[in-house]
Amino acid sequence: MKATDGYVGIWAKKKMTDRSFLDWPFFEERHRELAGALDEWVATALPADHGDVDAACRDLVRDLGKGGWLRHSGGDSLDIRSLCLIRETLARHDGLADFAFAMQGLGMGAVTLFGSPEQRSWLDRTRAGEAISAFALTEPGSGSDVARTATSARREGDHWVLDGEKTYISNGGIADIYVIFARTGEAPGAKGLSAFLLPADTPGLSVVERIEVIAPHPLAHLRLEGVRLPEAALIGTAGSGFRIAMTVLDHFRPTVGAAALGFARRALQEGVSRVRDRQLFGAPMAELQIVQGHIADMALKIDAAALLVYRAAWTKDMGAARITREAAMAKLYATEAAQQVIDQAVQLWGGDGVRSGTMVESLYREIRALRIYEGASDVQKLIIARSVLEAS
């Protein structure tokens, strides 16, 4: 039997992505129903027009809200498997749609997990797609090393006054509400940070620069100059900001791996389609053993990534207090593997693979940032190693 006559051929002809993983014991019937319903929705709703990235993000948030998908982004609880399935599916169709969904969850993650009833009223708007949220942690002098946060917040009467800068803030410039992390000084380093809810129209908050990156997303450098916030803006307690940030990232890091998984699945789909249709030395490329080897490597990396991503998600959903190690493994492996899978898809496409506007070229640009944000790959290795050493 030729490689193009069996499952690979059927898969390429129908331009489908393997969904057999939904039968794994990580999932319940509600997850399979969610995945099926979202597949139907994206078939008509995506991809979005990316001509104006800000407008596209606003439209995507609105449409995701109207479609009911943002109800999974926050509320009484977070189902990490649902978040991962949604991110994987959206990423497979449109990287900007994945971004728009992800930031509604990450942006309000601190409020979902630690917010007061008054603060949680914002969730009604972000879940409906009526307000855009942002998570403002990174600074010019501190990325993965959150303990170096320099933005300050000091008490003045019954208010907090914030000064500092944040950079590479997703949804910066278009967000309606920000979660800002600042140093309140209860203790040195990580123990002296706090989290605040900051409406975008608060005086003293300005956009210094809109940041252009290789896969266009709304990003900005922000400045806070004498920003006054009421006591009610403090999320949780003073000095708990580091714990809040790490808990939020624990919840959402597996979803970054899921987005990478969606990109990788689309790359494999595009690669299979290419080698089935492209002739080389008088026969379809798919008949060459070396090409079959590449396809096998891509499929293997995808399944291994999926196992790590959904193990982490399942572990959290089953009630684990922390999944720091599992989340780090999922994010690290899935993003690194997706980079390799997409690079291989570009290679299979040859010259067309680097042609601007092709799907594999777009995937090549989209994947790179995932190995950096929410904890760079090398930082994930440190987290994993420390976990192993502490347990040994």
C-alpha cells in the first residue's frame, strides 16, 4: 500500500486534524462535545482579517464572547482541559484568535482566582467580550525574574500611588482593564510584590510605545506616573503579588503548550497535504522513505506534546494545589517540539515555505514567541531541575 492510500492520504484529502486524542482518559464527554462544537464554530468564523490588528482583536474578542467561548476564560473556576482544547483548536485555525482568547483568561486570571466580589464584576464584561483584559507583569529590567520587579506602589491615605514601566504587555493599548504587579515593600525580593486592578482610563497610565513583532499582536510599553488607585484595587493582600502571579501562570502555562500543539497540528496537516500533492523524481513526495521519516517524527513530537499538555491540565483539574513541574514540562516540550515540527513543514514546502502569506510561513512566525512568553524555555528547565532535585 502506498503511503497516500491509507490514513495519511485520507487525512490530507479531507484536510482534517487527528482528533483521536479526545478518546484519551484525560477527557470527559463534555470536553469532546466542547471540541466538536468549537470545530463547527471556527469553520465559519475563522480566519479573521488581520489587516488592522487592533480592530481584528477587538472583533475576535467580541465574537468569542457572543459565541459563548469566553465563558471558559474565568468565573467561579477554571477548567484547564477546556482552556487547552479551546486554545489548541483556535491556534490550529488562526493564531490571532488564540491570542485574543488567551488574553481574556490570563488577563483576568488573578481576579478569577483571588479577586473580591467587586473586582469580579469585571468578569461579566470580559466573558461577554465587552471588555479587553491584560496581564502586566514584564518590565524593561525584569522578564522571567519576577522578583526584580521595580514598579512601585506606595500608600497615600486610603489610596495607592503607582510609578514605573511595563513592557511587552499583550493587549497593551487596546485593553480596558489591566492587572498590574508592583513592589509594595513588605519584604525584599519576591515577597514584597502586590497585584492591582487598573482600569485603562485611570489618569497617569500612558502608552509609551506600541511594539511591532514578527507575528503581529497588540503589544505595548506602558508607563505609570502617579497613578492613584483606591484600596479596593488591591487584589488579595499586600505582599501576595508573587504568589498570585505564579498561581496564575501555573494555571495558564499548560494552555501555552496547547496553543503550540495547535500550531504543530496545523503544520503537520499542511506538510501531509504538500507531500501528497507534490511530485519529486516522478512520484509523490509521500512515497519517499525519507519524507515518511519526517512525517513520523512530526507526528511523534505532536503526540508526546499532547500527552504532557493534557496530563498537566488533568492534574490541575483533579484538584492538585500546584502543577509547577507538570506545567513547566508541558510548556517547554510542546513549544520546543512545535518549533521543530513547523520548521520541518517549512522544509517540506521548499521555497514556498518561506513565501510570505503561506500558512507554514505564518506558523513559523507565530510559534517563536511561545518559547519566550510566560517563562522562557531555559527558565522552564530551571523549574523542572529544581523540582527534581528537591524531590530526590
